[in-house]
Amino acid sequence: MIGIDIIEIDRIKKLVEKNDRFLNKVFTENEIKYFSEKGYKAQTIAGNFCAKEAISKAFGTGIRNFSFKDIEILRDELGKPVVNTYNNLKKICIDYNVLEINVSISHSRDYAVANAFIKKV
């Protein structure tokens, strides 16, 4: 199963500047720590947001039956995005025999984009 999402980076930048609850509503503590280490760059935050949306599209549900915080996008030592699942999404992965969720994140000056691939048994 695959999914894709694209977003204007400026849209995320404005959300972060306008609503201090946005980060805590959408991202895990570990993701927020990662953003802090990266200087809260809007393109980094937008990339993670896109990856979460792409994953929800790959499942074919959108953000239903699980929350944004049930998806965590971190980076390995080489900078590759790593997906962790929690709560309802973790249960959905078990029910759907999901082996792995892979994402690719990229951005230009104005847009962030992410692809998600869900590998099943």
C-alpha cells in the first residue's frame, strides 16, 4: 500500500507561529525534541507532517481510528526516516499484518512532500 502527501511549508510555519499547541497536538515528545535539535525549521516539521498524512493515505483511512501522535517519524544515524507506531495504529498494524512502514521525505523552498509504503505479510 502506498500514500503520498504534499504541503506548503509556509502553511506549517504559520500554524506553529500562531498556535503553540499545534506541535503538542500532532507530534510526539521525541519528534518535538528532534525539531528542537534542528532549530524548529519549518521544512522539517512540514516533512514529518506530510509523512504522517502519507501513511494515513496508504492505509486508505486518513486520520481515522488513530491519531497523529500514534505515528512517530524519527531519523536513524544516517538521517533516514524511521516510523514508530503506537496505540490504535499499532493495533491496526497487527490486525493488517503490517511488517514495516517506510517513508521518504523531501522538500524544496516552498513545499514538503512525503511518500509512504506499507509492507504487509
